[in-house]
Amino acid sequence: MYLQSTLTVARNLLGKFIVRKWRNQNIMGKIVETEAYIGPKDKASHAFRGKITKRNTAEYMTGGHIYIYLVYGMYWQLNISTNIKGKPECVLIRALEPIFPKRPKVIPNGPGKLCKFLKLNKSFYGEDLTKSKRIWLATSISSRQASSKRRENRGDRIKKSEIVVKKRIGIDYAGEWAKKPWRFYLKGNQFVSKK
DNA sequence: GTACAGATTGAG
DNA sequence: TCAATCTGTACT
């Protein structure tokens, strides 16, 4: 799943569910927006030119690990490493559609707010999504909590025509790379970030 | 030790 | 349009 090319994974993640166990309840959201970062060639990647720092080592991990870091001193960014060990590629999760709670205080319609919604912080750095007991991915949701929207919650049924491809956000400094169409989101979904 | 950028956000 | 806010990194 996570070992394929980053662009493929970024696409495949759309419509999947993130489940986060927190205080005896499962916070859930459907992924509606992702971006691909493909180092070392990608200037917008933290691993541009193969740079290895303390901050970005998780990006080099084998697919399925969490790469989380702080930007602007305030906001966490949730990434999932992709491809094999040693390839600094990852997918940034930019927005979720809240499933539970359905009307959260913080709406996860942006990468910073998404981490607030899921109660994520540095303690998740390098977490293995395939093994973790506190956060994992699901392709569909069978829980009662999501039953009212069961029809929309078929995470594995995203059609190609429902995916919009655009250039990435907030990386104008990356020149040519900023124009790459490596941002994916679900057409018409109200929780996709703006700008 | 200091300087400074930064994959954002919400208020104005 | 713009400032808040702070960690990691690259310097001295």
C-alpha cells in the first residue's frame, strides 16, 4: 500500500479513513486532500538534494510511517512516508472530512487544523501506521458512529473522475517544483482547504 | 551562543 | 494583506 510510487499513494489515500484512538473513543476522518513530496529531486521537499537532518529522518523511513513536524512555530503537519527505506518521499495529509465527531470544534480543513482535530503531536513522530494501536488507516467504516452516512463512507470507491489534480500550496519558493500537479483532492468536497 | 526560515492560519 | 509564534538548523 505505502510502498508504491508517492503519486499513486497520494491518490489512493483519498477517501480512506484515519482512525485515532483517544480517551476511549475513536476520532475518525475521511481523507479528502493530499499532496506528494518527492525528495531528493523535489525542491519543496525537506529532503531536497538528499539532505538528512534530525527533523526529516522519518521521511526516509519505509512506507507507512508518520513524519510529523512543526511549521511556523504553531502548526503540526501530518505526513505519511512512502516508498522503500532510504527514499525520502511522503504524502502530506492536508484535509479531512470529520466522521466522528461529526461537528468538531476544530474543523480539519487544513493541515494544521487536521492535527488539532486528531490530537497529534511530536509523540507520533515515526509511528508505524500499520502497527500502531493509537492511530491507523481504514478503508471503510463499519462503526455505528458512522452509520448515518454509510453510503458516503465507502472509502474504496473513489472514481478517477472525482479526483481533482492541482499544483501544491504554500511552496512558491520552490520555483518550477511549485507548479507540479501533485495535489489531489475530492471534487466538490466542502472540507478541502482553500487558498 | 545568535539568526532566521518555514508544506499555516485567522483576523482585518 | 499580514502578523503570531517556536523549533531545528546553520552559522559564529
